[in-house]
Amino acid sequence: MIRICLTADPDNFPACVDDANALTRSIPANVHITSFPGLPQRGYALAVIHDENNNAKLDTLAGIPREGYGFSRNAAVRFGPPRFSAARFMVAGDAELQQVKMRYIF
């Protein structure tokens, strides 16, 4: 499964756990596109994980991801997830396309 979290709240990025307005989506790993129609025009950030064992979380070993992950704008990862500002993109019209490069360490 691919798990996607879309949020406009910097305090809840990347987990979206306490964000009542976050949009989440789970799609089969062989599906490579999804959409979030009708978003208000503002800044958002995406966090994506490849949940290989379907346990609804990113598995880690000593803090190192054991499953694939990625972020909007392909924000760089250094000693933890990127800041919201690094992954932030603006929705300014009817469509905004983000291509997320998945990263695998193991």
C-alpha cells in the first residue's frame, strides 16, 4: 500500500496525526497517481510512505526507514524528515501536479 498525507498545517507535517483537516489516502502500490480535487488555494505538503507490510505506519530500525518514503517537492532528508517549508507547494489554480520520488534505504 501507498499511504499519502496532505496537510496545510506545519505543526502536523509529516505525520498528520493531530490535523483534523489533513487529507489521507491509501492506494495500492501499483497505482501511481491520485488526486485531491477541490483543494482551497494555499500551501500544502505531501508525505508518502510505501507501507509494504500494511501496518499503517513507516517502519524504522534505529530511526532509519525500512520502507520507502517521499515528500512533495522531493524535499531533501537529513537526520529526520524535512521541514514543512522544504516540502511546501502552492495550489494556485484548478490543478497542481506533484511527482514524489520514493526513497528506499534497505
